Amino acid sequence: MTNEHAKAQMEDILETVQQQLRAIGQVQQDRAKLVASATVRKRVTVTVNADYKVIETKFASDIDDLTYTEIAKAVTEAAQQAAAEVARKTRELMAPVQTERARLPKLTELVEGIGDFTIPQPVEASLEPPNSPERERLSSNEEDGSRDPSRTATDAGW
């Protein structure tokens, strides 16, 4: 009787996993359609796609009121704001899938003696420009071997 119960439970789990995979496929389709735009200084508008790639940059007719440095900073800031909005929309799309995933039993609960598998979280990249003091500090830490000792070759940064 116990074997039949375990078999039924496993079938339920597999069906839930199949549903989850279908939901993920739909989220991937929906995510691919995402775009976001941001306007800075009322003169620079940048639009990015779901992969955070700039797909359009527009300047207002009075863009020449700004210096080249101001335009460059406005383009960078608008792109970063648009990317942040795409990231927010992506999290919103993924929320139901993640909620459902949290309900599923962990592999360690299903298979006795198996170790826990965790997926490392991505490391957020710096928004500092090239050759900035922050980037220089990060580079010098890597070169002198003073990287964070808690990080291993399996961390997401590798």
C-alpha cells in the first residue's frame, strides 16, 4: 500500500513539474516581448529590450542645449533606468512561477541521502564607468589574490 501511495505522490509531483515547465515556457515568451524606456533631462530617451540591449535612442530637438558630457551622462542614466524597469517587469512576470516552485518539495525531501543543490544567485555588475576608482579597486583585488575567500569556483561570478 505504501508503494502505491509513493507512486501516486511521485506522479502528482511530476505533473506539477510539467505544469511548471509549461509556465516557464510561457514566461519566456512573454519576457521576450518586454521593452522599457526612460527619459532623462527631458531630452534623452533610451529604450531597452528584455535582454537589456539598447534598441532605440532618441534626442529631443533641443538636445544641443546640453554639452557632450551632459548628453553622454543622460544616455547612460536613461539606459540604466530603462534596464532597471525591464528587470522589475521580469521579476513581476516570474513571481507566480517562483511562488509555485517554492511549493514543490526539494530533491533532498524526495531522495534520501542526496545532497542539497542550490543555484548560486547572479552577482550584480557594477554600474561604474571603465577606469573609475571602484572598477580599479575591484580589478586590483582580483590581481593581488585578495578576492573574497568565501567565493568558490562554483559561484556565479565564474
